[in-house]
Amino acid sequence: MKIIVCIKRVVDTETRVKIGADGASIDLGGVQYITAPYDEMAVEKAIQLRDEAGEGNVTVVTVGPAAATKELRTALAMGADEAVHATTENRLGPQATALALKAAIDGRDYDLILCGKQATDEDDAAVGPMLAAALELPCVAFVHGLTVEGGKAIVEREIDGETEILEVDLPAVLTAQKGLAEPRYPGLKGIMAAKKKPLATAEAAGGDDPTVLESLALPPARGAMVTIEPTADGMRSLLESLRNDKKVL
């Protein structure tokens, strides 16, 4: 099985985000970076599918700055076979990212493309479906179960508390939801092997970005906690506040 996995370098989810002085960017001073967690799940599932098939290869692709080579090497250390890096130092919106990924993928042979359902920085959940549209492939988003049989993918995803099971012809684009696979930690052998695996680099293509980021702002601070006495008067006060002040009743 030949599988392509699209990944993204994001700020560590433990980072306390600060808005930059321009009001339209993140202050990246001293922050750590990781592979977007849902993308890691996609990498792990791709490796599992390849191993179950007994043949094939897993190619990881990213669009991002030169420093994102680190995240590609991590995926290679997990067990991916090769990597493709479309480099750009610019922030790209979802459409431009999808087109840059398409340009990096064009000409490659594949049975399946996996992405995370969303990156944990901008959370737009749009790149996977946009990539599928650009490639004119079927797409199923938010997948938490996946098997491949006879040129078809059998996928599971949650819809309003229920599980939906779909069958889709390959090639297709699927986006990974929590539960699809638990990412492994690269061992020393994998880390050493990753240094010898092929990593192709080229400038990102795909055209101009139609998205303009005008401003960023942190959510408003939470108000002070109000303590309600566990008495009849306290309960009446709580109900009145919910009804008259918060307008939730």
C-alpha cells in the first residue's frame, strides 16, 4: 500500500500563547514546536496499514518553514519511509496550504492520503477536504476507524453520538480523529534510521494565498468566581442570576 500523510508543524499545545506586537501574529520567542497531534495519529495509522499489507510505503509531506524538517524526521523515526518538504516561511491559509500540498503530491503514486482532522494552531479543519477537492478525490473527514479491503476503505466516524460506517473507493483523502491510532514513540533504532531515509525539499508552489489575517486576540478573562451558599435563599439567588443576568433560563 502506498500512503501519503500530510502533517503540520505547530506550536506545542502546552505553550501559553502571546499575541505579537503587531496584533496579527503570535509571539514565537522561545516556543517549542511539535507535529499536530491529529497528524501524528494519521502517521501511525499509515504505518500500521502498510505493515498489515506487508508491502508498500508511507510518505510524509509538509508545507512549512525550513525548521519543520525536525517534524518530518520524527515521522521518519516513527517508521515512515520517505518525506517531502515544501518550504515556505510565510503563513498560508487553508486553501493555499491545500494547493501547495497538491503541488508536492502531483506525480506521485498513492492509494490513500491521510491528514489530521485539524491542526491545533488555527483549528480550521479545512485543509484535508480542500486537498481532496483540488485532487478531485472522495473525502471522509473525522475518521476514528479504518480498514482497507480490495481497493476500498471502510471507515467509521461519529455523527451526533452515533457511529456512521462508510465505504469509499480508493484513492481517497481521509482525515484522522482521536481514536484512529495511538502514536508510537520513536525508538533509538528508528531515530538513527531516519537520518538515512530520503527527504526531498523544494520551494512550496500552488499560487497566491487569498486569506488575509487582520488581527488576533486572546479570549476575555473569566470573571471572578461567585460563591452561592447552599441554602434556600442561595438557590433563589442563583436562579434569579441565571434568569435575569446570564439569560440562560
